[in-house]
Amino acid sequence: MIRFINVSKVYPRTGAAVSDISFHIKKGEFAFLTGHSGAGKSTLLKLIHFQTLPTEGQVQVSRYHSDRIKRRDIPDLRRRVGFVFQDFKLLERLTASENIGFALEVTGTPRRDFDAKIQRLLGQVGLAAKSRSLPSELSGGERQRVVIARALATDPLILLADEPTGNLDPRAAEGVFELFRSLNQMGMAVLMATHDTELVRKNPTMRVLEVEHGRLVYDSAANGGKVAPVAVPNDPGKPSTPVRPAENLAPSTPSSTPVRPASPVRPASPVDPSAPGTTEPASNAPTPREAL
Amino acid sequence: MRPLRDALAGLKRAPLLGGLSISAIGLSLVILGLFGLSAHNIGTAISDVERRVEVVGYLLEDAGSARVDIARQEMESYPEVEEVRYVSKTEALLNARRDLVEFSDVYEELRVNPLPASIHLRLSEGFRSPEAVAGVAARLRGYDFIEDVRFGEAWVEQLFALRRLAAGGATILGGSFALVAVLLIGTSVRMAILARSEEIEIMQTVGATESYIQRPFVIEGLITGLLGGLIAVGLTRLAYSILRSRFEGFDSLVWLPDSWILLGVLAASGLGVLAAAFSVRRELGRAYAV
């Protein structure tokens, strides 16, 4: 569903944001994307959302490929990939239901379907009683639920969340996370960028992708957590990222947790020939809802 | 309907900004309108003067009237010639006495009329350029009974130079003010985009199409251009009325033709659309990586 093949992104002013990243997220999978601030998490999400294009390599999201997507197709892709922001980005002058209605309207949903859909979405995120509340009248957790409901307005198959619990207290964060989990259990792929180590630790069965200095340094679904090179279609011989376990943030409890030396970045060791071409989904990945 | 509603809401939400944009565009176009009014009146005056451009052939004393009549008929068939007028010696003397009052004594005391008969050719529209006038003069000289041909070469050339200057000035000034209007609309659209950046970001994130997002701004540009154009017409008309009623010498001022006004308002609206479309595409394009 989401496939990165040797993806690098270099910004003209600030330099490389991500370098030679390869991974694959399957339908219905849940993955954490971890790393320090500035590690490249947001750039990865932007690449998936096609807000920016890779300088090298290829990003595939469903049937859309970064090297041949047309500008006019991007809105269609974005309707399939919901996006949840850390800072909510709700329109303050609109009520909860109007914020969702706004997304429905601008994406061309027939007006006759509005009420039913808004009620369903608010019910889904547990806010049916707050439909007429303005964002300023809602708590942080409730606001984030409205944002999630808005992201679901176009019936996406993938949900990207950029630090969705970053502005919430632990209890609200837990509630929002549970919401993501329930959506995932209904078949939606979820990629959640976070630096909430506690949240990651509490969910050891979830897949974890860790980026550091723009490189993917850890993938819990890979063989032993090591990041393996990904075979590039029509270019199978292309080398990939140096193999290096993450220094921190890895889930501490699962049996598959790799040994993680605290050494700094070092050159690539010989690549494990047994490593799979693409990483596998987490064991808890539900059955895909449908093909994109 | 949402694009129109958003466009109106955009103007309503920032009435000061919207009003300033419309006023600025209106004022730029007023200058263009006043210049158009001047250009139209100069053009009308020049055309009026041009209509008086004549080629005059003075006849020899012994030019027979039969030959002159045949020649007159020939000249009337020239496409360049609108009218042929024969002025006899007697008529020339009467004209001289009437027009040259200070020499009336001289003309009164004459025993012999020294003035020659002449043929006056008035030229058709489109054949009043210096080249066309010179061509007609050359043909007139070809008749053996014509002694001399006059058409005020220097005067005709200056008249046409003036017309060229007016046309060039109109083009340059008109272009400059149109550019100012485009820049103002562009700035206004950029400010409107900035004011609505949050909404736009959400629209882009949830998958609204580019044309959907752009449409309200383009409509806003159209409304701004249209209102600016109408204000410009109104203010130009006001200036015209004041000039005519309050200042001497302006009572013969001619108002702009309807087609010019319609064209001006349409051009202002078109400029609004183009400036807004260009600006909005440039500003919003950044969210689309491709």
C-alpha cells in the first residue's frame, strides 16, 4: 500500500531531509514512526501525502507512483490518505459538525448525504453529543477526535498522523490512540509519527519504524530489526541504506527487540543476505478492508 | 455556489482590504479612463482637421474649360478623392477679399485679377496620410494645365506625427496602468490567500481539487475588476461633467463611445480574472509537489 524505494529528499536550502529510505507498509497495518524532532518523520509523511516529491527513489501509495503522478491526480490520492495534524487545524468559527461538513463539501460529497455522514463520523469518534460545539469549547482530546473524523470524511484507506498526541495530556492521548487502534482494527492502515516513547513502549506488538538524521535506522518488522536493502524494480542491484539498529525508542518488551548498541552511526556492515526484500507487516495487522 | 459565496464572503470578511483593492483598481483605471477621454477627443479633433486636408492645383491662365472639365471628371473617379471643387478666378478674388481683410484695399484697386483658378481635391478617409496626399499631388501635377500644386506637406506630416504620438502615448500609458492594475489585483489575491491560508491548507489536505480551491479567488478577482471598472467609468464621467460645466473651452468635449466603455469594463474584469488566476496558481502551487 505504501512503499518507499531508496527514497531521498534534499531541500535546496536545508539539505537532505531523508536519505535512501526503503520500507513497505501493507494494507491494514499499524506502524509507529519514531525519531527525534528533525529526524525526518514529517518529511516522510509529506512524501506519502505527496506534499513533496522525492529527489531520488520512488514513493508508491496505492496505485500512485511519485515518478509519474500527475498534478491533477494528487487530490484524488489525498482523499484516500487521511491526515491528522498535531495542532488540529480546525476552523475555529465552525462547529464540530461544520468542520466535518467543510471537508465533505470541498471534496464534492452530495449535500443530501451530509447529515447522515457527519452523524456517523462523530459517532465513530465518540463525539455525537458535541456536534454543535465550537473548537474553542472542546478539550484537546475532543478537538483531535474532530480532526480524525474530518480525516475520515473521504473514507480513506490510510491514515497518517503527525504527532497526534503531542499536544494532549496522557489520558486524552490514550483515548486518541485507542481510536486509531479501533480504526486500524476496522481495516485502515495507520502510520503514526510520534516521539512519545511511553506510548510506543506500551504497545510492543505494533510495528516501529525509526528514523534518525533522515535515515531509517530501525524497523521492528525487518529481520532482527535491521533495516535491509530493498530491491528496486528493474534495478535490483542498487545498494541501500547502511544497516544500523536504532539507539533508542525501540520497543523494550517484545521478544523480537534487537540488541541495540549505543554506538554512533557507523558505516554499513555487510548486508544480511537473508534479509527480506521488503519488510513484513506487524503480526497484529488486521485483514485488509479492500484493495485500493 | 460555494465559490461565489466564498468570493463574496472573502470580500465581506475583509471589507477594508477588498474596498482598498477595488478603489486602487478603480483609481488606476480612472487615470486610464481620463487618458482615454483625452485620446478620444484628440483623435476626434485630429480627424476633424484631417477632413480639411486638401490638395490644391492652380491652373495656367490658358487652361481651357473643356479640358478642365474632363480632368475634373477623371479626378472624381480617383479612390483617394472624396470631393473635387473648382474655384474660378473670380471666386478666388472674392474669397481673397473676404478672407484677407488687411489686403482688401489692394484687391479693390486691381484692374486685372491676378489670382489663378484652382481645383481643390478633398481626400477620402484612409487616404489622408502624407504618402497618399503626396501621391494625389503628383497625379495632379501630371496635367499640363496645372501650374502649381500645394497641399501643406509640413503641416500634414506634423498632423500625422501628432496622431502617432497620441497613439503611442495611449499604448504606453494604457499598458502601464493596466500593469499597475494587474499588480494590485495580484497583491490583493495574495493577501486574500494569506487571510484564508488555514482553510486552503485544510482543503488541500482533505483532497479538494486545485480548480475548486482557486475558483473563489478568481471570482473575487472578477468582482474586484468589474467593480473597479465601473467605479472608473463613474469617476471619469464625473470628471467629464465637471470639465464641461466648469471650465471654458471644454464645452465641445466629447464623451467616450459606448463600445469603449463596455470594452474598458470587460478589460478590467478580464484583468481581474487573469491577475487572480496567475497569482492564485503561483501561491497555491507550492502545495502540489508535481
